Amino acid sequence: MNRIEWAEPADDLAVADRIAAAARCGSRIAVPGGSTPRPILALLAARPLPWSDLTITVSDDRIVPADHPASNFGALRAALDGTGAKVQPLTEGAAPGRFDLVWAGMGQDGHVASIFPNMDVAADAPPAVIRATPDPLPPEAPFARLSLNYAALCDTDRLILVVRGKAKKAILDDAIAGRNDLPVARLLSTAECPVTIFWSET
């Protein structure tokens, strides 16, 4: 497995610092959706970064209009409104290109981006934006998705994984040790770049 580094400290400020360091030279960055990124994006948006040189996309999204409350792209665009960053939506079937940094999250079931445990997503497929429909659909977000596949998530110079909570830590430890084959385990085994994990209890 690739080299894994555990960040210390690993709080929201530390994540923002790591992303800002990559962004200062102008970068292509992928970020996750959900609630965890919101305070981190707020910290970033307040910083004097070379925003006009940054292209930022979501690692996955629900197939809904950009102004829908469930849209990760809409939430990202709102979070970075006024910064001057280029915020790009996902397009099904597109080859997203190489990233300077990919920021991934992990769900309670070990999913990454919108690759869920019961999905047959080939780890050796070329980098692409794929359609991904959870089965069953989560009741809080009952939508089909678009997602970077494993190769697209790993087509980067740096991969950071931000994980919160003791329950997720146990899943992550098992993935690293080879005791499960959840999407997070497949992501880590696919990645050839250094991986930094930002884990904290809260």
C-alpha cells in the first residue's frame, strides 16, 4: 500500500492550511460534498489566495439542478462566491484531468465520493466521471449521483482523506490493515501518491 501519513494536528484549520498550501501556486483541486467541508471552505474563502488561478470541482454530486439544496456543486459555488475561483460541475463520461490535490471524505459505510460498498466500480478503469446510483437510495438524499471513479480520485499529486469520529476510525483502520474491501480500502490501494489522513474524534 502507498505511504500513509497521519496529520497532527488534524482539525479543520489544519485541513485548510494543507489545501491553502497547494492553492498558493495555482492548482486544480477536487473537494467532497456533505457537511464536513463547509467550515473548512469558509476558512479558505477568507484567505488571500490566488483564487483566479484555482480550478475547484466536487468529487461527486447528486443529479439535481445547481440551485437545489442537495447540490454539492451549488454548495461549493456558494461557499466560494466572490473569491474568483473557477468552480466546475461534473459531466458524466468526462475525463476530469489530473489534479494537484484531491480531498476525499468517507461515509459511515466506508464509501468515498459517491462510490458505495455495493457498487461494482473497477479500480483499473481509466479516470472518468461516472454515474453512480446507491442501492438503496439514502432517504436523506434519494438521488442518482455523478462521481469521480477510483482512478480519477487517485490521478493527483496529493490525496488527503478527512475523517471524523471514532466509528469511522475503526473502519479506516480495518481498511488500511486489509480487513475489509470497502471503497475506502480500494481507494487507498489504488493510490500511488502520498496520502495524508486528517482524523479527529469530532
